[in-house]
Amino acid sequence: MIQLIFLGTGTSQGIPVIGSDDPVCLSTNPKDKRLRCSVLLSWNSKNYVIDCGPDFRQQILNNPISSLDGVLFTHSHADHTSGFDDIRPFCFRQGLIDIYSTSEVFKNLKKRFDYIINDKDKYPGAPSVNTNIIKENEKFKLGGKWVMPIKAMHNDIPVTGYRINNIAYMTDVKTIDLNSKLKLKNLDVLILSCLRIKPHQSHLNLEEAIELVNELKPKKTLLIHISNSLGFHDEVNKKLPKNISLAYDNLCIKC
């Protein structure tokens, strides 16, 4: 069994958006407060996070764990990577922490976080990581479980989703090709990004997300990477098909 805690379910600006007087941003419902997207997966005393954005420190304070066994990156955008330095406390206690990304994402991380990923002149006190390059269509082992990377497109930028057992996590999705769709069949839980009501050039909107769910037919779908433009959590949830619901920060599920 895998436990998932949604550390954050918001889009790049989070909710509330700084300075916004949008009604959703002013909502007092905790489910309308969304940090940037990340999820914690735990099994057999192992802890992994998918993405490590700017809210990572606060997210782990909200959902304390004593150890971190790895970070899986979906792509290099700041809202998914800029909390990388905040794995330091785990490194100080544990030593090296495994990170997993495509070679393209690794190149970006190395450029932006050269004081961490630097074999010759590593900054004292910086996190210590062990890099694992993942490749499309090649499964890899993670804490005794097989993980299948799943490629999607975020406009013209490749993003990597992950399937573990019958759970798949797909964020910042706009399009998915047939090969990737085949890897998303027979799911118990699909976690899928859904930005807003209106169409967007690089994200699924609500209509497109529901169409994709109807095509893939998972038993249950949880929507993430949500902006205030999607609407109030409770109001949107009431209108969704019974097998689809909005995830929210600190939601915990087991499957």
C-alpha cells in the first residue's frame, strides 16, 4: 500500500495570488488555499516527493517526516524545482539523497544549482545528492517498487509523469501521445493537472481534463495544479462526475 499526501495542489502562483482580490483568493475555506504542486509518497518506511517547489519547506513542516529517500522531478519550471535547496536538513542527517530526472531537467538543475551539483567545488553545507537519469520507456526501481516514467507535453516542453503500481501522477499536462496513454490504462488512481475553465495554451482546462479521464477510464481521478480561475473548491466539486474530484492541500489517501 502506498500513502500519498498532497503537499500542494496549486498552480505556479498558488492560491491566494499575491495582491489579488479575486473571490477565490479571498475565500476562508482551507481547501481554497493552495501551495505549489508537490506530493509525498510513502511505503515501507520510505519517503519520496514528486517535485520540490518554492513552498517545500512549509509543506514538510505541515506534514513532518523524519527522512527523505528521494526527489522525482517532472520538469524544470521554478514552481516545481525552486525548493531544491530545502532538502538540506535531510542531507545533514542522512547524507546523499537520490534525485531522479531526465537528462534535460538535470542540465537545468545543474546550471541553476551549481553549488549543489558540482563535483569540483561543492559549496560547504549545500545539499548532497546522487543523480539518477531516467529515460522514456525505461522502468526504474524506487524503494523496491517499479516506476514507469510517462512523457507528456506542456505546450512544447516535455514533462515526466510517474506510474507506481496502479497510481499515476501527471502534472502540467496539455497533450499526451498514444504511447503514453497506453501506460495510463487500468489505473486505480489518476492524479491529473487541471488549470482552469477557459482553454490554456500549455495546460489542460476542465473540459479537456474530463475528456482525457473519460478516455483513460481510471477508477478515480484527483485533479491538481489548480488556479483560482477554476473556481471555489466546493462548488466545482459538486459539478464533477462522481469518479473525479479536486485534490486539496494536505489530503491523504492510501491505495
